[in-house]
Amino acid sequence: MKSVFNTQQIKIVNEAVAVAEELVSNFYKISMSQWLKNRYDFVTMSRLTRSEIIDGPHAQVIRYVGYNKSDTLGSSAFDYYKICIQDYKIISTVKKTEGLNLFPFVLYISVHELIHVVRFSRFVHNYNISSESDVVREEEIAVHAMTREILETVAFEGMDNVFSYYNKWYHA
């Protein structure tokens, strides 16, 4: 069975997500009302479906189409982005990587995934193209660079270790 975050870890994850939302909204100059239009949610493994739990990355963004309950014609469809946090992968990586701590690691992952949401919602990167590996790799390199740019503007203990962990993406 794959590990899920405990109560203390969930508090740390929630704090990291809140900081990430603030940093990304400041970077992209997005107001709170604009954030609410970008329908997304961070979800940890205890609330993911079996198909949303994956091997590989620490998180993934899945786009769903949502509808307002009061709309009978379906003309008010909207994109809903579910950021699926892979607890077991994060826990495992933090345990086996010397110097890596949960808060800065989840902060990096959260900023990274929010940048994807912003880019998808602004059509900077097409969500549907994400099966083409070269395009995905280029997008990942760009998003890792932006993640680092955002996080280098603030001082969080342990962030240098996170940058070292993701170093391969900065020189790809």
C-alpha cells in the first residue's frame, strides 16, 4: 500500500500550497477573483481516484470539464484542473534524498503545478498536446525555469537543496 500524508504532513502541504498560490499570483499579477475563475484544486492521495494515482512524477495536472448545475444546456462548461499530489512519491523522495525537507519540496512542486495551470488556462501551452514527448519536455524545461525564477525571489530554508534535486531540468 502506498503511503499517504499524515495529519502533520497535511498541515505542511496546506501551508506550502497557500504560499505557492501567493507567489504565483504575484508573479503573474493575478487577483484573487481571477484565481477563482481558474478553477483548480490540490488533492492529496486520500481523495484521488485509482486512475489519478500514478507512478513517476510527484504530481500531475488533470483537466476535467465542469458544468454549472443550474445550466441545463451545458453552455457554461468550464475547465477544472485537478492537481493530483502523489503523497507516496513525495514522502519517498524526501526520505531518501539527503537535505530535502517536506515544506520547500512541496512548495516547489505546488508552484510548478500552478504555473502549468496558468499556462493551460491562458492557452500558452495546449493541455491536449501533452502526449507528444518533445513538446512536453520543452514545456517542463520552461516551467522548471519559471518555478526557479519565482522561488529565487524569496528565502526559504532548504530551497537550495530542492534546486539541486531538480538541477537536471535547468541544464537540459
